[in-house]
Amino acid sequence: MSRVRGATRLRRKLQRIDPEVTKEIKDSLRQGALAMQRTAIDLAPPFTRLRRVLAEQRAIGRKSGGFKVEFGIRTKRQKRDAFYAHWWEFGTKGFNGIAPKHARGRKKKKPYRLVIPPIQPWHFMTGALEINRRPFRRLRERAINRALRRAARGIG
């Protein structure tokens, strides 16, 4: 998980500023999350429920009065509907060997060879983050600088 140093202190200071001044920061965070959501939907594997889950409104959450934005598979229902998202994002190593005893059936059967091919990673969330990282950072920094200037002047 990536973090920004000093974000907690900045968030606390911004919460003490007039809401009219900080509205622009909250809007920029929301715009960045929406851009990331659109990109993740485009990059997600087609013909899966994953695109529908990522397109839901619940996929974007706001905390700390709107100064913290989360995007991804967040709710219990989303996790149930797209439980396989982790396997798509990071892939699997596959299996090549003798089937375990519990997979052979009820009666004692002779062991058999089991081959499960690996799944190649399909980086839809990581790709969305990487594509939107710089534009989102610029948008956020401009909004914070404008809000701090306005707060220093006493406007708002």
C-alpha cells in the first residue's frame, strides 16, 4: 500500500480550515478517484463480473470528511461477487502433480496426475494507478496550494 508522508498532519490541518476553502480539494480527490475507476474498468478482464463491481458507486469511498478517498473492491458484497479479482490481478502459479486425496472422490481411487495451468497476471488496478498517478498528483497539489493560499489570505 502506498502512502504519502505527512498526509495525516495535512489532512488534520485542512479539516480545521473553512469548508468553503477545502471544497476544491475534496472535488479534486473525487475527480482523481473517478478517473482511476474509469481506467480500471477499461483495463479489467472482459466478460467478468469484475467490470460491473468496479463500476458500482460503492467502489469509491470517502473518509475523514472527504479528505481521504479509497477505490477498489471495498464492501462484503463486492468481495463476494469478485472474489477472484486477486487472482486476475496477480496471477496464479498453477499446479502440476498428483491430485490430493480429498480431490479423488468418495471411494478410494488410484492417484491421478493433475495439471492446472498457471493464470498470467492481468494488472487492471495496478495499471489504473500507474496511468493516473501523475495527473492525479498534479490535480491534488494544485487544489491544495490554492486552498492554502486562500486560507492564508483569510478568504472563505
